[in-house]
Amino acid sequence: MKKENIKVIVISLFAGMISGFFSSGGGMLLVPFFTHIVKLDEVKARGTSVFCIVFFVVTSSIFYIGKNYVDYGIGLKCAIGGIIRSFFRNEITYEN
């Protein structure tokens, strides 16, 4: 296995572990790791981090939903606001 693949696997395990323990922190850890260790440019590091975090969130959500720890009303309202805000932020930040 390539040395870079091993680095990425170790980084992912560490970020997933921290994210699981503290319910956050995946992106805060992944972006610096991707930029400094894997040598991705910042925009690609952020995009890759968001892609990775989707899998952390889905896995965690399964457990929280299974234990009935989700307030769907608040969650949906926050999701709608976050989607709208994210769309406008990304349009402004990444225009060519």
C-alpha cells in the first residue's frame, strides 16, 4: 500500500474517532491534515473534507435516530437554514 494511502487512512480514523467522541471536529481536523500532510490546495481540502464528513454524519445519525435522540422539528429548520446559507456562501466564494 502506498505511503500516502496509509496517511489518509490514519487521518480518517483519527478524525472519525474525534468526531464520534465530541460530535464535531471532523472538518476542523481534516482540512489542516489535507492541506499540510496530503498537500491538497485549500479549496480541494475543504471540498474533500465535506465529502468525508457526510459519511461521519450518516453513521452517527443512524445511532442517534435509533435511540430516539433526534428532535426532527428543530433539525429540519436548521437544515433548511443551513442549506440556503451554504448555497449563497458557495456561490460567492467559488465563482470563477
